Amino acid sequence: MPETWNKRERERNKREKKKQKMEKKEERKHNKGHHDWTDMLAYVDENGNLSSKPTDHSH
């Protein structure tokens, strides 16, 4: 029985989705746990407010 156009399209779409899923999986695997620890630091200014940047103590 010959393959229909619709069946070929479904198979092509399925392969594309599987490829995209594998690429996302590899990307997540590659980026897992490799965040810079300095991104997690919080600084406290002279008023007790939290900031993501250190205060300048040059004065």
C-alpha cells in the first residue's frame, strides 16, 4: 500500500519534534549547574537595603 502525503507529513513532523526535544535535552544537560556563584551574592548597603551590586566605599 503506497504511503499517503498526510502520513509522510506526520512522520516528518514527528522526526522534527523528536530532534527539537533532543536538542533541548542536550542544552539543559550542558547548562545544568554551571551558573556562576557570584550571581547568587547579595550586598547590603549602608541603609540595610539589599542590592545585586557592591557599594562603593571609596569616600
